Amino acid sequence: MRWLDAFKPCFGRRAQVVALRRYVQGLLSDSPRKSMDAMLARVTDPGCYQAFQHFITDAPWAAEAVWKRLRAIVPERAGWLILDGTSFPKQGPHSVGVARQYCGALGKVANCQVATTVALWTGVRAYLLGARLYLPEVWLTAAARARARIPTTVRFQEKWRHALTLVRQVRASGITVTGVLADAEFGDVTAFRTALHRWGLAYAVGISSQHTVFRGHPALVPPPSTLRGRPRTRPTLPSGTRPEPVAALVAAARWRTIRWRNRRDTRAWAAQFTALRVTPAHDWRQRRLAPEVWLLAERDRGATPRTKFYFVHLPATASLRQLVRLAHQRWAIEQQYQELKTELGFDHFEGRTFPGWHHHVVLSALAYNFLQAERRRATAWLTFPQIRAIVQEIFTALLFAQRPDYLQRIESLKTVQLRI
């Protein structure tokens, strides 16, 4: 498979390259559970279980080198980055990074692992380009590091810092980043949005209703003169200018019903929206004004309407429909995780170590991006069973090419007469 040939330099030994093919074939198999036993049972040339397990849990190949190569060969080189915190529910406390924390998969605080991921969204296809496991501080003690084989170079980082690192890595790979999409877990962090502004990136990020903003962009005035003491030098806000909660600001706004349709989705969606130009007020605590952005509010049309809020960094000339269309591009990440988790076992890893988790996740991304590359080449959208059939034919052909004696044995079976 030429897709896997591009990754050979990331693996030091031929045995690792063979194990790579086996593992990816197992991920693309029809096994409902992508545990090592289940995958090995469906591999064309399985080898032994110990070698299969060693490749993931102990072999000294670097997951980051595979990510770097994956970002370099993605066939589509421009689009929006979707940042997301995805969770992996766990029963016991032994898997690396597991803790009682908010689990998006269950919608509540539960025992789980949490990772920050980045996907390139082209408007048609999504490619997974990076993932970083969030480690609560309890996992960074000497005993926990030794148990889970966590390198000493790994330090505690908030998920929004992981997200910025992933954005930097994607941009460094030569991919043209149109902008960034994220939910309120990232959008609520002022430092995260400030970094996106500094890099000149457009964005649409969810925010919580507790945010306060200024209407428009206040024009600062010189400080009042004083007769005594040191003269003031910092400008101040005009008299009567105060920050307002976003919920209060949109309460009296004019709302419009906007309809949209997600790609390949027959259902038409509709909600009420309003948008205002605002300046987030958090930076004013340090007597700085943040850049002006759009405040987009969305209200569903149920009996008890719920309101969602977004900060959208697009030109002041952007239309309401453009703001809505952009804010709702995050649907692609939900579709991606559905295939990654249900078909490719993204969250099925049963090992307990830090290297093992990263090995499994990057190979899941490798398999998923192969799937997307094949769909790009196809004239029609390929379903997962169709992809499996293609992969099975490829690996069977490879097996016969490497073991021509198998074909001879099959040919010899034609002369055998069976009596029933």
C-alpha cells in the first residue's frame, strides 16, 4: 500500500514496518472492537500476538514523527482547523491520564481520558492532524510517571495550550490555515483568542454566557488632569461606558431566522440569530482593549429556547448568514469522531502507557486519513464497507506477492477431490 510506504522512514526496523501494515489492516477490518486480539484474528498474515503488542506498547518509534509525516503528505493543503476536546470513558483508574473529569461522550463528570485534537476541514473532507493527551497533575508524580512511562520532559499543560501547539504544528507543515473553529472550552480563554489574533487567523469559537463586552470598539479618552500627585498617563473609557453581559446585550436585539444544511445531510436546520460588533472586556482589567469581533447569538425554536454565543473574527462587512455558516462548520468534527470511534477504534485502546496511547492514536489517524484520501480519489462517496473491501484486496495481493508458495498451495487444491 503506497500510503504506508511514505511512513517507512519513521520506523527503524523491517519488523516494525510489517507490524505497521498489520495494525492498520486490523484497524480497517470489520472487527467491532479494535482490541489487539480482535484485530489480529482478522489480519491476513497475523504473526504472533507478542510482536503485535510490542509494536504498540514497547517499540521505540516516535508517534510525533508519524504525525509530522502525516501532516506533510495530506493531499489537501488548505482549510479550517477544528479544535476539539474528545473524551474516552474508562472503567478503572489505571489507564494513563484517566481521572474524574468532564466527559463529553457521557455529558457529565466521569472516569475518563481527555485529549485535544486538531482536524483540517476542507468543506468536503476532514483529516485528523494531531492529538495530545491531557494529563491531570496527579499523573505527573514520580510514581505515576514510572508506572505509565511518562517522559520527564512532559509537563502539565492546559488543554488550550495543547490546542495552540497543534495549530503551530499544522501551520509549520505548510498547510494554509484559513481559520480556526472551537467550542467554549477554548473560546472562553482570552489568551487562546489573543494568540489567534496575533497570528492573523479568522475564527469562530463558542463562549459562555458569563462573558462581558463593550458595544462596538470604545474610543479611549485622555486621563483627567490632577492637581496633586503624579499625573495619570493611561487613557480611560468615555464616561458611562461599561461592559455588559452578552446575554443582556442581545436580549433586545433584532433576531432573524436562518436556515442551513450540513453537507450530505438531508435535514434542513433552522434557528434564530442576531449579531453585534463588540469588544471583549476581559483585557480592560490590564487597561488594554481587545480587538473588535462579532458577537453571534443563536436561539433555538423550542418551547424553552436555549441561547448559544460565539465570538467570530471576520471582517465587519460579513453578513449574518456568513457568520452562521462559519459557526456551524464544527459539525464535521462530530462526523469524524463517529467514524474514528465506531469504525477505527480511536477510543478502544486498552493499554495503560503514555507511549502506547500515542502510538494507537496516531495509527488510527493514519488509517482515517487514508480513508479520506481514497474518498478524494473516488468519483462517488465511498462507504466504510467499500473501503474495507478495497483494503482487503490490497493486503491479500501483498501477501501473495511476499509468499508465492501460498498461491501454489491454492492451485494444488484444485486437484483434490473431496468426498462428502
